[in-house]
Amino acid sequence: MLLLLWLAQVGAQVGAPAGSPCVPRGTDCALDLHCADPLGTGRGTCRRSCSEARPCAPHEICFGLIEERFGIDVGECWGDRCRPGHEAEACGGPATCVVAPPASLCGVAGTRGLGEACSQVIALLDAGKGEGCRPGLLCVAERCVEPCEIGRPCPSGSPCLTLDAPPQKGNDSRKMAPLPFGWCEAGCDPVAGTGCPSGQACVVHDVVDAGRRLTGQCEARPAPTLATGAVCTPEGPACPPSDLCAFHDEHTLRCTTVCAAGSGQGCPPHAVCAVANPDRGVGLCWGACDPLANTGCPADRVCTTTLGHGRRADGSTGLAGECVAPDGLLPAGAPCPHTLGPTCQPGLICLPVSGDTLCTPICGTGRPPCPPGRACLPTADFFAPAEISLCLPEPKP
């Protein structure tokens, strides 16, 4: 038995170490490794197996937990300690660093320059298309960006943004090592629309800092012919660079401003940043007035609620409102269509209540009391924030 253990230990040290090139289904790798070739390219790399029970090293990621072996999902530990600007030291030649926090992998150096579109997957697995970034750059959110050292500002003076590691199967989250480098946000301001050369516009590139801040990217775009709020179509004419052509109600698309859902950055006064993509913290500015205070409208209009809520640019949370003529708005208790547009009188919101969709009073501090048989209760409805209370049927004892 001791002889077998000794032979296994010696055998594990014979052969190519982790990260070395290998021939799939060959015997190039050390005994505790195998030759990983996930796309069947014929060019493999010696990798250690990983699973939830056998996590990778702190600087590695458990890649591709998709193959079942002996009834257990397993993958390969990937992590080459590649550093932007020093790729040859880890990769043995020209390369681009592919980031998959907490790992930094050796990818095939591409031809894409700063600000150009890129693909990390192709850079890592397909050498023939050149869609990776040039050495010294990083591909983040499908754009080549400038790397930076954590704790030091970027050349523009902006902070060095971290590359956060999400929870991963096959990785011990308590031991995952943070990457020592980050990336510099694009050098233009998508809110102010400044920082780009002539002929280009600053468009929203990403939302960072836990969904609180927009970053910009200079792109060649046709000059906008529509203003924010104008009716639009996906085929054009063009909305402003900071806008998307999005549904304003069930039938109408309008140029709508993109915003940071965690802070409301990008929205004008009174508008709220309604979450459009929770995973990325992206929202759309919704509304033009404050329906709780009935402010922000001309004298001949009232502010009534629309279906949307989020943060305003001043940090407060509220409901979206729209300025409309008061004629034809529905009173409290009236059935309503639950559309995106305003339908109820000020101080009401159209929501499902006890199986019916009704214009329901908003209640709370400084607002009128609820009618008999109703209690002022917090709401968990998707279309209203938790801070808002509504006059709902009194709970049965």
C-alpha cells in the first residue's frame, strides 16, 4: 500500500504542469491533471478537475461545470495569473488577459483597440477571428478598456473600478483572491454628453458602483433628430445618445433616458429610474412629476401615477407620475385597465386588489385617511415601492 501511494505521488509529478499545452486524450499532463479542450479545437490545456466538494485555488475559477463524471458535476480549474501589460510573463508570448474573476486567463491577442467591441470568449477559445483586445487592454462589457492598478487612479483621474467575482460553483467564496487590477471607465460623461471628439456621441456603456453610476463610451452615431419623450421606432430616426426607444405605454414607443437604478443618476427632476435590467443595475427614466405631492405640472394639468417606481436623482424613492388633463381620470374604487399610462385621479394608483384591478388610494403621513373598511397597509406589488402604503381591505381577524 505504501508503495502504491509513493508511486501515485511520483506519478503526479511526472508530466506537464497545470496550464501547459497538451494534446486532448493524450498523456502529456501530470497524473492529477487532464487535458481540457472544451470546444474540441484539438488544442488542449492541462487543468485540474474541480467540483463543489473540491474547489479551485483562490486565484482560479471552476470553469464549465457541465460534464457529469461518476454522478458528480465537475469542471476544470482555470487561472493563469495574467496581468495586463505583463502578459508574456504568464502566457509565454503575446496574449490578452481574459478576466473571469477571481481568475485572469491567457487569451489570444486580438486586433481590437481601446473602445472597440471585443469578445472574451473568442479571445480565450478561438484564435482565428482576432476579436480579442490588443495586449495591454482588457475586454469588459464587450468593450476594450484600459486596465489600472487597484488603489491608484486612472490617468484621467477617475477611480480604478474593481472586477468583482460573483459566487461560483467549485469556488470557495471565503478564499477567493481579488484581482490586483481593475479597469478605467470610458472617458466621456453620458449624462452631460461631453468628452467625445467631433462626429461621435457619448452613449451609456455600463452601470458600475453597485448600480449607482453610469459610464460612457464614445461611438460614431447619426445626429439625433428626435428629442427625449418623442414617439420613436427601433428603425429610426435617432433618439438622443443617452436614450433608448422604449415602450411608454402598451402601444407607444418613446425616446426614454437610460439611468443608474441604484442612484437615479441620469434622470431629470421628478422622474424616477425604473429598473429595466436588475442584473446590471440599468433603468429607464420614467415620469415627469411627483404624483404624491402633485407637483411639477403646468397649472392646467394634474400629476397622476403611472406604473413605475424607483430612485430619483436626489436619492429619494418614489412613484412615476405624468402630467395629464384632469378630465376623464377615474375616481377611487373604479375599475381601471392596469396599463402603463395614467388612468386614475391624483393620489390613486391602478393595482390589483382582492382579485379586481381598481384605482386605489395611496395613504400614509400627510395623506387623507382611508375610507371605512380599508386599512393603510404597505404594499409589495411590483409596480409600487415598499415605502408606499395603500388603502387595502382590512385583514380578516
